[in-house]
Amino acid sequence: MNRIISIPLRISNAYVLQGERGAILIDTGVRGEATHILRAMNTAGISNSAITLIAHTHSHSDHAGSTAELARILGVPTALHSADMEMAARGTNGPVRTRGLTAKIMLPFVDLPFERYRPDVILHEGFSLAPYGVEGYVLHTPGHTPGSVTFVNAAGAVAGDVLMGGYLGGYVLPGTPGYHYFVESIEATDESIRRLAALETGPIYVGHGGPLRAGEIRKQFGY
């Protein structure tokens, strides 16, 4: 069994990537969302004991805010790319580069402190998910943050904030691919989007809005 379960949260989306021998929780929303995530998992038929790893597409506060609490509850390791470890250790996003007026308006609602955590597992390009019971691998897709990654599986890919679906945080036209409001490097983001557009897998799940399709990404960005 390979499936991706979406868990809509207050600001972002979390996901469970379920395999034959385990399940990986990807991203944890803002601080205080652990109970909601666990309830949504259980409703989808994923028991707490099925989770083998808490992994992150990146360590912004709306994607890693409940990590420390969930790690204590579930008793499993956490995983993050080394380039985002400073954020995890600090418990804050640090400087965030905004794109346009809407991004500046939204920044105070997502630039929130969170409980610090220390990743147990360091993600990198080509990292295999197989030891955690899930067939798949990691792509390093920087741009939104230096340590942004995408988790690729036969059921699809979970790409975090490399892209955003739709507008107003994904509430309007969620299937329309576009740049995220916050971009550390537009050049790195463009290269990462090209890599996602070339994937021959299922839907591409993002942190806000979505899911997206590789064909729509190619069309939108002219690849």
C-alpha cells in the first residue's frame, strides 16, 4: 500500500506517507496542533504506533511548530535537512524574504515562535525512506529555504513550500501552481520547480493549497 493522506491545518497542510511497513508524518503545522494531527491520522486509519518517523519539508514554524510535542507523544525520531537545522535549534524562522504586498501582510500570521527540537536524522539528496517502512526517496529542493526537500513515492510527492497551490494561502483555486509568498532564492526555487515538473509520479502535494499536477506546473511555468 502506498498512499498520501492530507491533513489540513490552520495555516498549512501536514501529510502522512503510508507504506507497506510503516508511515511517515510529514510536517506538523504550528504550535498546538498535535492533537488535531493525531485525531486526523486515527480517523484515516493510521494508528500512533504506525508512525516510524516525523519528517519535515523544511523547518518554518508553520511546518515544524508541533514537532517537539509529537515526538514526545509518538516516541519516534525526527528528520530534517542540515541546511535548516539552525531554525530548528532556534525555534524561530529568522529573516524571511517576502514577495509582494500580500506576503508582507501575511508574514505576522505565520512568523511564529515554536518549541525547539533537535533532528535525529539528517535528510539529503537521495535519502531512502525504506528503513522507515515506506518506499521512496528525498529530493533536495531548496529555494523557499536552503534545506527544503521533497518526499517522492509512487503515490505522489510531498513538496512543502517549493510551490503553492492557488491564492490567499491556498483557499482560492488551490490547484493552480504558483510561487510561494516567501522565497529565499528565486534562482534555486526555479531549479527546484523544474525538478518537480519532471517527476513522473502521482499528484504533488504542497504546504498550502494543492494538490498540483506536474503537467499543470510545466504549463504554468513554461517548462
